Amino acid sequence: MQAETIAATRNLHSRLGHVGHQPVSVTSFTNKRFTVNFRLPLDQLRRLLPPRIEPDPIGDTGQGMLSMCACDFWVLKLGLLPIPPIRNNDMLCRISARIRKRGRTWRAYYTLRSDSSSVLLGTLGSRFSHFRKRISRFSRIDDGRKYRLDCRARDPLCGGWLEAEMGSITKTPPASSVFADAEEATDFVFRLDGSCGYRFEDDRLSFQRIDYPDWDISFCHRFRYGFALIDHVAETFGLDLELDSTLFMERTFQVWGRSWLYRDEEGPSADLARRLLPRAAAM
């Protein structure tokens, strides 16, 4: 990756938020979650990722996946401690990726940005996670016919909205999707080892194991959206995005494990990262 691209990626990630340790696990229950997926060539998707993290290829298509999630959920536990349920709306931009740790390659999603309605979760997550969390104002409609989530972020680059018709949710994939069925989409987008992050300031990685459920994933066929961050990265990094599909899930428990920043000296990108990061920081 060229130094100019690393500099642009670093500047974007620094604007979007902080990456840190997560010392406790988090247990949650998702009410509803919509994930809008965009395909793009792997060499273009790499422009959004740090040198140590690789895009996860969709089979042999030569493409990867950039997604935006719109969801609401309750946090039920911090570590082993049950807490009064905290309701949270969330909008999260993620990349399907692969990361190295302890000699193994893990499939994980890499978060560019996560906006939360909860002051507590947004505050803690902005310091103690690799999700680059920020507190934003949200509004939600969930009347059984329509689901709409609006995020009004302080940074105009990070606001967005999604509106979906609940009656259009089926197991049949849209013609635009690379996935043959919901099972294949679930395998690629959701059956992961966890999530991951990277801190440019000290060239450290982060990998978090996630306890996932037995997914029940469907496709949503009628929806509209506006995501300022997706538009920005497409224009800034010259991405040829193709809308693949919008996936839907509901009523799901998950446990996000603890994560600690680490250095991985393995892999051909390590030396390149060490050479280019100081140059990128100086630009």
C-alpha cells in the first residue's frame, strides 16, 4: 500500500474515533438488526484497511464486503455482572476482514465507526473498545410494518438513516446478491470468529472473540437508506461499490469478549507497515 493511501486511511480512522483495550466482556440482546452490504474489488477495499489487516474475499469472486448496520439492542451484562438493561440504538460501519494473532488467521469484522444512543455505552466504548464509538442522537420507528432508524451524529460525516418494510423480509436472495441463499450469506457475513481493530499511533492490533448464536438470517427486499460515511469513503478512496443485499436478524443474544491491543510481527505486511507508518504520520 502506498504511503499516500496509508496517510489518507490513518487520517480517516483518527477522525472517526479512538481504539483501545476492552477489559470486560459485554452481553447483549438484539431487538432488530439490518445490515446493508456493498461489494467491491479487494484491491479497492484494502485502501480502507490498515496494512496488517486484510479484506476477507467472497469466495473466488475477487471482491470483498463493506457494510452498514442499523440496529437496536439491550446490554444485559458487563463482565459477569448483570445490570439493569440498557437500551441502545446503534449504527455501525464495518469491513469483512482477516487478522493474524498467535500464528493463526481469524475471520473478523473491522469497524470504521460506531454511533450509539446510550451515553454510558458511547462513553465507555469510545475509550475501552476498538469500535470507535461516539454518542449520537437517534430516532426509531418500529411499528411492525416499518422500521426506521435515524442517526444524527455530531460529525456530519457519520450521520445516516435506514428505512425498511417488514413485510418484504424473506429467505429468498435478491437478484443483486452474490449469495445463493440465506445460509451462504450468513456464512460469509455473520459466522465469524469475532471483531478486530488497529491503532495507528503505536502499530497495534486488537482481536475480540464473540460468542455468536445460531443465526436466523433473512433478506429485506424493500428498503431505503442514506449513509454519509459510505458516500464519503466511496468518493475519497475511489471505490466502485455495488449494492449486494440487506440482511435482517432479530431477537438474538451475543457476548463480546475482552480484547487487548497487541503487536503481531508475523506476515509480509509487518515490515512494510513499519517503514510506511512513520512516513504517513509525517505527511
